Amino acid sequence: MYVATKGGERAIGAAHAWLDAARRGDTALAEVTAAQVEAQLGLAVDRVMAEGSCHDRGLAALAVKQSRGDLIEAAFLLRAYRTTLPRFGASLPLDTNAMLLKRRVSATYKDLPGGQVLGPTFDYTHRLLDFRLAAAGLAPEPPPEAEPATDATPRVTEMLAREGLMQREAGDDREPGDLTREPLAFPADRALRLQALARGDEGFLLSLGYSTQRGYGGNHPFVGEIRMGEVTVEFEPAELGFAIELGEIGITECQMVNQFKGSRTEPPQFTRGYGLVFGHGERKAMSMALVDRALRAAELGEACDAPAQQQEFVLSHCDNVEATGFVEHLKLPHYVDFQSELENVRTMRANVEAVK
Amino acid sequence: MTHHTGYNFAYLDESTKRMIRRAILKAVAIPGHQVPFGSREMPLPYGWGTGGIQVTAAVLGPTDVLKVIDQGADDTTNAVSIRAFFHRVAGVATTERTAEATIIQTRHRIPERLLTERQILVYQVPIPEPLGKLEPRIAETRRMHALADYGLMHVKLYEDIARFGHIATSYAYPVMVNARYLMSPSPIPAFDNPKMDQMPALQLFGAGREKRIYAVPPYTSVRSLDFDDHPFRPIRAPHACELCGSRDTYLDEVLIDDVGGRIFVCSDTDHCSERQAMKEAAE
């Protein structure tokens, strides 16, 4: 006689073995190494670091390999590793003014001190499949190198702020919260909102940011500045009393300039939306800046009815590791509850029949 | 007992466990109240029991005997996976016998056998907020709990009666704990709700993704919401178990062919096999 499915343990073992084989693929082909992933699929690695909220290119590359290129799965692997790491302190705030720039563009000025530096961007490529890449072999020509700029690269937003046109961010000496240690409570302050957005899903933030451009909570953005490059991480051990350099990490920062009509207490001026992500993640940094500004609607006394302006909605749903877990849990067995629903619907149908 | 080297006993580091234990103590002190806690990222996905796993990890000791069930069964894939996880990172003894377990982690069921004071029942909770379907804003539902303002839920149940003639909630059926807090019993069938009332075992609820822990201490009043003229009615399939003949346990419906053939078997596999063994011994 048929009895409920048995042998879950054996099935899981077999599924894992199959997964391993599927990941490796055709063994006649060379196995891809984590180092190759790190070097040649760098933007995938960067995205995994950002959403996995752990800056380690090597581990992120390993996660991409292990997850067969499923980047949300890779971010999940990295998060689950990160959570076991002991925490011995917090770094000093990053000084992105002192960033070693690979790219710096502003859309608000034709030219500006420090210049426009395009860097390794897809922006002006023609999106034509390059069939030469299908045939492995030749390394590309080395790019021409200019003398590194030595003059300062001031911030666009700071130049506007000096003129009184850009709202200054309110200073806050309180220790920022940590949403990986304390659950998010609402309303969440801006530091926590930015934390959530920084590790949030790129696609989700992209769509939300896009929705603000299409009229759902619009805030008339201009890219004040995008900078991408290496920034020094400093740490001040209590026993030393001075900061030491731990190393450099790659980051992308975006400052959006947005209109603000002014309020009873503040004159009309520009306001800022801010985005910062690990690695080269320009789309994410821009989307984050749009959503950050949208989430400031309440504080600025603006109407607050679009999805991107509602912090419970945005912050509760931007984390793709949480989202994928809960969506995919629907494939776990639910037959116990379904059984009670079956009986429930049968009862309802019987009641309807009885009334007829 | 040996466990996977490279990780602390039961995976979480000791300071994290202490944080979770503090949340559990607070939860026990305020029965039915959802306590926010610093839920960690676990190596299993959100929605697959990360809250229950963290609670279990925090209360688990080396001499504990762990049972893990999903849908009432020990051999469902996710139960197998969680049991294997604790075997790997804690090296504790595991069992499929309800009577032998000191900690039982469950998804969607309460075992049929009456639990004892020596046992802890850990529920995996997907959505801890019983009012969430009626009011999605957590800031607002917290206020409603603070004021014990549960009119919204009573209206919902009343609307069920007005439309269907009975309360049409068959699982995750809301309960009042200690006559104070409205609580989600997690998605157990309403059939299991009465077992929560005055249960001798400690009941702990972990919601990892939503970062909440709540508890029902032993011998606490847990009442399923109802009305005087529409008393709470647990739902079960009106059949006997094909294997053990039980008429008072929760049954799963199993399709045996594609022309409408079906049998009903106990959802609690341990309870069912115990009854089968008793039946055989008697014969």
C-alpha cells in the first residue's frame, strides 16, 4: 500500500550529488577557478559582495562558482559565512573625498575641477555582440594611460552647499545602529535606511528608483556626482589610541541632486540622495540614491503616497536573501495546512449545496 | 559527542546565544508578546526555519535529545535537513520518538502525544504578526498590541461568519495568550490549537526573517478566538487513519491513484507507528 513519501535523507544526498555534478558540468572542459571568476567576472563578484554585505573578492568569487552563477544564492552563501565572523570593532568612517578615483562623472556640470573621468564603463559602447570573445586567445590591447591627475577633486555637492544651494546633512554623533545586530524598527533613521539599501537587491532598488522617475514619488534628480575607486579603511584600536590603515576597498558612491520646493522653515534648495555600494556597482549606487531621497519625503514634508516613499514597504522587502528564502519556502511541504483548507472548502461547498 | 570543527557548539557564537536567551527570557515573562531580537543570517534560507533554528541553538545543550518534525513527520526533507544541521554543528543525539526528545523543533504541527514539563517545543514561525494580514504596518500593529486593540480581528472573524456561516480560518488560527496578547500559533492547523492551552511544556516561537521571538510558558491559558454563539471548532478530515485506525488525530490525505482514490493517514508519524505497534502487540 502507498504510504507517505519516505527516504527524505537519501533523496537529499542524491540531489546534492546531482547538484555538484551539474555545477561542474562537462568534465571535458576545464574547470573554472574562483580566481578566474574574480578576475574576469568582476562585476558579478562586486554585486555579490554588495548584496552579501561582505567585502571579500575571493570569497565572493568562490560563492559565485559554488552557486553556479546564481548571484542571489552567492550573496546568501557569503552572508551565511559573514554571520559567523567575530566582530572586533568598527572602522573609522570612510573618507570618500580621498578616494583613489578610477571613475568620476558629474551630469550637472560640463566640466569641473578634477575633470570628468570615464573609467572602465559600458556607457558609450555599442552593444554589439563581440564574436571575437567567443574565440579565446588574444588579450586586449593595453589601454592608453594618462598621467594621473594631481589636482584636487572637490565634491559637486559641497560646491553647491557652499553657495547655500544644497542642504547640508544634519550631523549626528550618535553611534549608528546596526541592522545585522538589532532588528529594524520603524520609523528607521537615515543611517539604518542606508544600511538596508546598501545590502538591498539591485533589481528591486532599480525598479523602485525607476518608479520615482515615472511619477510615483518623483524628486527630479540629477547625478551630482558618481565616483568609483579605492578608498582606505582605517581602524583605531582602543589600546593604540590612533588610527591604523587596514587596507583598501573598492566602492562606488553616487550623490544625486534633487529639487526641494522649500518649507516654512527652509528656503528652496537642492537636497541630496545618497548611494554607496561595495565594488563597481553604479546602477545600484544610483538606484539607492534615488530611493534614499524618496524615503526622505516625510522628513521634508512632501506627499508620501508612492511605494518608494514608504519605508516599511521598501525596507521590509529590499533584502533579496530574505525575499528569496520566503518566496522559495512555498515549495516546502504545506500539506498539513492544505488539508485543513481542503476540509474547510468542502464544508463551505456542502453548506452552499444544503441551501440550494 | 563530536561536532563539526571550525564552528562553535550549535553554530552560533556564545554572545549571540546569550542575546537570544535574553530575548527568550523576556518572551517567557510576557507570554504572547513578540520580542524583537538580533536575528542572524543562518546557512539555511529565510522561511525555512531560521527562527526556530536560532531558538533551538540557544537552548540546546550537549545532553539534549533533539527531534525535528515538519508537517508532523520526521522524514520530510526540511526536517531531515535541520536535524542533519544540528547533528553536524552540535553533535547532539537526535530521535524520532516524541517521548524521548527534550527539544522538539516543529513546523506546522504539534505532536499528538501530550508533552511534558521536561520538554521544550520550538515552533518555526514565518509571520509572527497575527494582525499582519489585516494591517501590514508593523508600527501600527505594535500600537494595537500595546493597547490590546484587537477589534479588527474580531470584525474579521465576524465577517467570516456573516459570509460563510462559520469562521473560515483553518490554520494559523489566532489565539489569546494569558488573556492579554493576541498571538499567531504559527501555521499549525486549528486542530492543534487546543493543545497549546495549559501545555506542561515550554513553547518557544522563533521568526528569523521577521526577527521576533515569543513564548508561551508552561501551564498558560491559550484561547482560540471565537464567539459565544460560534464556538471554536477544530477541523480535521472526518476519517480514520488507514494505518493505525485513529479517529482523533490529525490526518493527511494521500492520493493513491488519478481516479479519486484516496486514503487518510496520521500526520504525526511517530504517534502513528506507536499506535500500530500497540495494535500489533494486542493482537
